[in-house]
Amino acid sequence: LLCNEHMIRSFKFKLYRTKKTCELAWQAEIARQIWNRCLAVHRRYYRRTGKYLNRNRLQKRMTVWKTWKRFSHWNELGSQAIQDVSDRLEKGYKAFFKKDVRRPPRFKSEDKRKSFTLKQAGWGLNGNEVHIGNRTYKFHKSREVLGKPKTLTIKKDRVGDWWISISCEVGNESETYPKTGRSAGFDFGLKTFLTSSDGETIGSPQFLKRDLSAIRRKSRNHSTKVKGSSRRRKSRVDLARANRKIVFKRDDWQWKLADRLAREYDCLFFEDLSMTGMKALWGRKVSDLGFAEFVKKVEWLARKRGKRFGKIDRWAPTSKKCGACGQLNHELTLSDRTWKCGCCGAVHDRDGNAANNILELGRQLPKEVA
Ligand SMILES: [Zn+2]
């Protein structure tokens, strides 16, 4: 997600490919070692005392570790980045205790995506250059950076490219979209990406379908290569590049669609998707299509543009319920595209009926929740 309530915006840029990025890899590796060390201590402390090690105490210990010979290389990573590790660890545990996430923080293996974050100190921007420590890296500046830069995250992706992500605090400059007096519910499907209660259907674009089948072909190809071979490594990068391309294209398409909907409607209602449930029901395709990512984009845009956004309880029977009389059709299966209500005889298009039910339930949502 690009933004939250405090109006933080992220700007992401790709670094030039040079040999200097080895330095970044080393720093990311130190950050990973610190993370794993802290996590181990956290777990041991919890096992012994049943209590959770708070950030201040952890930071005190870290200062001591830094003076040990075996951890002396930690000092090559800025103290800000070291502090960020303890911040993220605390955040991870808090989210877990609050049940926002299902798993506590986990150890990072060496081949995990590598990244580290710097707070306000220790880095600076100058045109298309970023200074990190005493090094300078050039990046592809695809747009202007707005607002006041707060943190810098440096990350390596699976293709092997390095990216910087700059979080900036921006003023509440957001422009709201004019009111249209229209409300709609939206239902996701496999055949049509989105169906609105107005009767509009939006299919997945052809390029997504094409790219997805290319990815399936590449991943089959990858699995035939011998483990540890250079061919396998090459096919992995090839696959990662194809995946990255589709993520970019899909994001772009989704942002445009989300923007159009935020312009056209004052109130937008969606189902609260349970991804694990949907995957079990529909298979891998669901994650390929990125419904959940799309909903996040719409929510962010709608709020920003002064429109109302609401999520319907995921257990509400939106598909099975007859929009005309309210009777539930328990015999409805996933393959039924249209159905006739056994009670009132109304004939329904599956997705359109669901979208209407979502709109109805959305209207009943208390305003402050939406
Ligand atoms: Zn009916």
C-alpha cells in the first residue's frame, strides 16, 4: 500500500546496475544477521520468562553486542538501520499479539529478499543520486519526490536488481473528486474480473492472461532444470523477471481502474475477501488476479478522494441470496452462471445478483465503519 492515514507516500526507484551494489548486499546481509540474532534472543527470553522483551531493553543489549569482537562488523551498518531492526521486530510481535498477523516474526534465510531501512540520518538525496553512508548510487529518477523524506529502504528483488523506496510525509494536499450521487456494490469473479451492481462487467485484460500463461510455461520449464545448476539459476531469474513484469502491468491497470471507479461513484462496497478461503475454493488463479491488492487500492483512493468505501462481512451469503425475495439458494454451485430462485422465480445473473446484495449490505453499514 502506498499510503496510510498520516499521509505517508512512497516513491520507488531502481538503482543503476553497478559493481557498487555489492556494498549494499553486504549491508543487507548485516541487517539480516542482526535480525536473526535479535529474534533468537527474543524467543529465548520469552521461553524463560513468559514475557516479551521490549524494544528499549533489546536496544541496550544490541549496544553491548556491537562492542563484541564477533559482532564488530555490525558497525558497518548505520546505527539507524540497526535501530530499525528492533523497531520492526517489536512491530512484528505487536501485530502478532493483536492477531493482525497469523505468525510471529520469523528467521530470515540467506536467500530471502534482502533489504534494510535507514531513518532520517545516514542518507541523503541529490538529483538522481542517493548517498548512503559514504557511498553514492545513481537511480533511474522516473518522477519527482514530493514532501519531506523520512525513511529510505534499500531492497534487492528476485531478479537481482536493487531498488530504493523513499517514504515521505506529504501535506494533506489531496484533491477530492466531485460527488456523482452514485453508489455501487462490486463482485469479483473468475470469468469477469469485476461486476458492478449497475450491471457493468469488467474483464481481466488480455495482456494479463497472456503473461500469466507465459509465467506458467516458465515455471514448468524451471522445475525441469537440475537443482544447483547454472541453467536452473538462469531460469529462476527469467521467471522472476516475468513475474515482476506482470506485477508492474497489473498494478498499473488496477490503479487506473480504481481511479475510474473512485471518480464515478460516491460509495463503493466490496466483499471482505478471505484469501485463504478463496484459494481453497478457486485455486491459484485468485492470487494471480490480485483481487485483494485491487481492493486495497480502491480503499486508499476512495478515502483520499473523499469517497466512501465499505467492506461487507466475508461470511454474508452474497451469491446465494435472491436479490428479489431474500431466499437463500443452498444448491448454488460455482459453475452456475445464472440461476432461478425457487421461491419467487426471479432469474439471476450470478455476479450481478451478488453485486446487488453487496450494495444492499453496504448501505446498512454504519457510516463510521465504512
Ligand atoms: Zn427469490
